Amino acid sequence: MRHIEVCLTFDFDAESVQVRQKEEQGRVSKGQFAVRRGIPRILALLKKYGIKATFFTCGWVAEKYPELVNKIVDDDHELGAHGYLHEYFDQLSTQEEETVIEKMTTPLLDFSDKIKGFRAPYWQLSPNTLKLVSEAGYIYDSSLFSDDRPYFIPSLNLLEFPVEWFLDDWVIFEIHQHSPTSALDIWKSQFDSFMEIEDISTNRRVFTLTCHPAAIGHVYRLNVLDKLINHMKMNNVTFQKMGDVADQIINE
């Protein structure tokens, strides 16, 4: 039976987007749902199954909510970087990008000795972003769409974990308002097909799901994730932190 490494990833934005855009309190409160309910519910679900995951966290969020970030780390989950205030990296100058990368990294290092991975907010990159991220010491990125298995970007000494819109809960639930049944069918179908496809080598068969605590944290949506985990566990899978998978591939 083929084996799949499953990386459950969560983009912990809180209300960083709304604060940066100076939105009104109603919109700000939507981001705060991640803090009040999203993260605690996700941590409880992961603990229920003994799963370790990766939380791509904005530097500003780590500064504002250190207790929650500590809980993430105390449960042995991985912290990844996700901008400082959820910036559009493609709209920044090179100097501005360098500043943001330093500002996003420094607060996260208060909670972890090494931050291995980066995910661009909105998955939007400038021509310089990944070069700067690599130079800052990151070993992997998860922002590109050009494959469905991890691959090296040789010129940058960076490992890429590809993403996809239909494997993103924000697109599924917030933009397109899919029903729970539809969302589960989409994710299960991709997982099952991924298990069967023959053009992916064993050590690169990595299933990555992107979730946002402000979206997946709502109870009917979290139930979808619960059911998906149960479905995956009936197969030959290992749930891993993305950084651990990166280390394995890099050290092959």
C-alpha cells in the first residue's frame, strides 16, 4: 500500500489583515474569532488524534497573542512565518521586504530556536521574495502552485511544498460557501486520488491542506476536518510537521 505524509497547516492571521487595512470593528472581530475559538478548537482536535501540525503565524500575531503561540509550541506543533502584518509581498520594494522578513522572524524566534518555513500571505510573491527568504535562513517555502509534490528550487537552495486553491478552507468556505458535504468530497477525492496516482515517488507523496482558524474553527467546518482526518487514518498515512518532512527530504 502506498504511503502518504499528511501536512495539516494553519495560517494564523488573527485580525492582522483587518488591522493593516484599518477596517471597522465588525471586520476586525472576524479575525479575532481565530483567537477566541479557532485556535483552541484546532489544538483540541489535533490533541484528540495525536497529530502534529504546522502553524504559519504572522509576527504581529505572535507579539499580540504570545499565550496562544506558547500553547501551539507547548503542544509540539511547528511555527512557520507568514509575514509580519499579513502584507502583500508583491507590492513591497526589496528593502521593504527585507524589513518585513526581519520583523516577522524576530518575534517567532522568541518561541522556537529555528523557524524553517515560510508561506507568503495571499500566496503572492515578488520576484525577490524567495531569494530573500532563503538568505534569511529558511529551508522551505509553501506558496507556489507548479507541482503537487515537494520539489527543490536549486537556484535558491529552498524546498517548495506546493499549495492549491481547492485545498484551502478559506476559498472553499469563505469565498465559495461550499456545503460541508461538498468540501469533504473535494478533499477526500484529492486524497484518495493522490493515494492511487503512480507518477509520484514514495518519498514525495505529501498531501498538504491549508486551513485558517477564523474559517475552519466554526464547528460545522471543524467537523469536516475531523471526518477527513478519520478518513485519512484508515489509510497508510503519517501526519507530520512540514519542517520535519523538509528535513527528511533534504537529508535523503
